Amino acid sequence: MPWLILLAYVGGAAFLTNAIPHLVSGLLGRPFQSPFAKPPGIGLSSSTLNLVWGFANLVVAWVLLCRVGDFSLRSAPDAAAVGLGILLMGLPLARHFGRLHGGHPAPRE
């Protein structure tokens, strides 16, 4: 059963990582990509929609990190699971948004 709890922490960290750009864009009043844009993940959504989407991600992250098991940053397995979740979500997001915003060149064909 402990591995299921660690898996929940990985997922919680992934949702937390995804919440950050949406919350920041929403709070800054800037449009940003979201799953609700056309085309999804590429088109821009309003700052209000991004704030709501970021908040929804934050709620899911809280449930997975704070309501499942007994999470502690002082626990090496718990901290490693969160770090893994951040990395597993952060790397693809950085590549995807980097292509759209000039931070990462598109692959050569």
C-alpha cells in the first residue's frame, strides 16, 4: 500500500507543477494556453479561465499531497516522490510551452 501513497504524491506534485503557470498567468492578467483553448494546449485562454484552471489543479494537488497518507517533506521517499512528480510534469511542459514562446526551438525536419 505505501507505493500507492507515493504514487499519489507524484501525481499531486504534477498537478501542483501544472497549477503554477496557470495561476501566475491569471494573476498577471495574461492569456495563456489551457486545455480549453482552440486548439487545446496551443491556443490562448483568458486570464480568468487560467486562474480558475490553476486553482482547480491546486485543489487536486492539495487532496493528493495533504489528504492521502501522512506526507512529510522530512521523509526522503515522500520528498523524492514530489521531486519526481515535478520533474515528470515540468520537463514536458517546459518543452511544449518553450516551442510556443520561443524558449525551446522546434525540432528540425
